[in-house]
Amino acid sequence: MLAVVFSKSDEYTLSEVPQPEVGPQQVLIQVRSTTICGTDVKMLHGQVPSVQYPHIPGHEFGGQVIAVGEGVTHTQPGDRVGVEVHVGCGACARCSEGLYNLCLNYGAVNEGHTHIGFTVPGGLAEYCVVPGKAVHHLSDGLDFDHGAFIDTLGIVLWAIERAGGIRAGERVAVIGPGALGLLAVQAARALGAGQLIAVGTAQDETRLALAQQLGADAVLAVDQETDPHSAMLGLTGDEGADLVLEFAGTAEAARFALESARRGGRVVLGGATSPGAQLNVDLSLIVRGHLDVYGTVANPQSISRRASVLMSKGLIDIEPLITHHLPLTEFARAWELFVNRTEEVIRIMLHPGGA
């Protein structure tokens, strides 16, 4: 089968590799839609500690079940599915709490943990074997592209739930108008936000315009001269946001998030998922501001099921987030576009077998 292989740090190939065989409790998927995430870029640069080369990446994909292993009863060949990439061991303290995204046996395949596209081969390939527990059936009306967003939208919904959800009429700010941020704008609108503000940089003009099309009431393009507190006060009526969702992944964005919240507000930091970003902040901002600050990573399984429901009801529109459709054979072009941004790119959907 054809697959993207990260052969070593900063080096990849598009190669023919053996097709994986399905084992007990596993499902073999023919990948039909798969995409590149910013984490894949970090992975190639050696910034994701769990990845060992050579490695087949890909953690946002949908496809069709080709075969099922012994013990799999809830899905069968022919089913159209999306894939959730975290599967916990099921036995540790965190998994027992339902937080298998925080599994204490991370990376231990022999203990039952799997992180698809990270610790085991992923979906930037024609075929991928995943644990049966990782698949979610696609509702009628959803296609394989929607399947590739099952996990991504789940991440956004879990970030919102980390902060206790959105109370009807609340002021919500979303920082970082990438794929996660634009999904968060739509999710916040669907969940009852009263005022919705999308925040980006001056370079994000096109994405901020899209955020408004997707439901943001206001947008804010910041630069080094922007005072976050004053800017947010001006938009929210001299108080600040009730809830701030940060998906930009930089220290500057995290600081902006903390400074944008009202006193007693909630802040969710979800962008900096790889080691290295350092945040230098006056602690009194949090303490005297009486802020609730949450870190968030990945998502528990039930959330991805809800993601499918929101997409099937038309409350989340993924089409504007897919800026390119290319066959997997053009991965080199897709990678160049995604990394160097020679064109406006949000998500590039790659299709094994052709676009």
C-alpha cells in the first residue's frame, strides 16, 4: 500500500509498504479522507517525544471498514467510519474515570494503550489498522471528510466541557482561527453563546472573515501593540469574556487569553500540546482575577460521538475549512502548501486512490 513515512527527523518519503493485517479486537480501514495537522509538522521535526522513526503519521481520517478481527461485534465490513485516535488501556486510574486521553500507560501497546498516528501507524496511508473501540459510525448524510473531523471536533467539544460548558448568553472569545478555532466558533454558537469574538493576528484576515461567516459576532486582529485587556473590554462592554478558548498554541496567545477574561472568568488553554512553549505571566492576574484556568488535551470517547451528531444536524459546517482536495500521491505538494502557506490553507484533504 502507499503510505507517508517519516523516515527520520526532517525527512519523509511516500513509499510502498506492506498492508497491515487485522488482529483480534482490531479493524482494518480503507482510508478515504485523511489530512495534515500542525502536530504532524512537529512530529517530523522531532518535537513529539512519543514518536519513533520510521513512522506512518495521520490522526485525522475517515474511511470504510474492510475487515474486522476476532471479538469485534459492533462494526462490520462496509461500514463508513471516523476514527478517534486515543484508546486507553481501560484499567488504570484515569481510564477508570473515563479520561483515557490521560491514560497512565501511554505508549504501552502491550497494556492496551493506543495513540493512532503517534505511538502506532496512522492514517496517512491507503489502509490503517485501529482498535475496534476507536471507530465511530458516520451518520446518514455524512461523508468520509466528516469522518476525518470526528476527532478534531471532539477535541474542541472536550475543551468546552473542561470549563463546565457554555451557559446560555455568555460572552465567549476564541483565540486562534485555525481549524480548531473555527470549529470552536461554530460549537460555541451552537451551544448558546450570547456574544462570540474570534481573535487572530493581522495575518489572519481571511480566517477572521471566515470566522464571522461561521457565527462570530466580532473579530479582533491583534499585534504587538494591542493591549488584550483594553481590546476585549471594548468589545464586551467593559468587562471581558466569560469564557476564553485558546487554540493558537503560543505563549503570547495564552497570555492574551488570561488577560481577556473577566474577573471570575474561565480560560481553557488547548493549543500548546507539545513541550517547549514557556509562559511567563504575573500570577496575580490569575489569583486576583479569580480565574479558573484549564489545560486540555485530546478527548474522551463520548465527545466524538456528539461531534458526529452536531455535524449531522448541520450545526457544524466543515466544508469551508477544507481549502484543498488532493490525491495522496500529491502529498509532497500538500505538505509544501501546509508548511509554507504559499496559498490560504486551513485543512488539506488527501484522498488515497484519487481526489
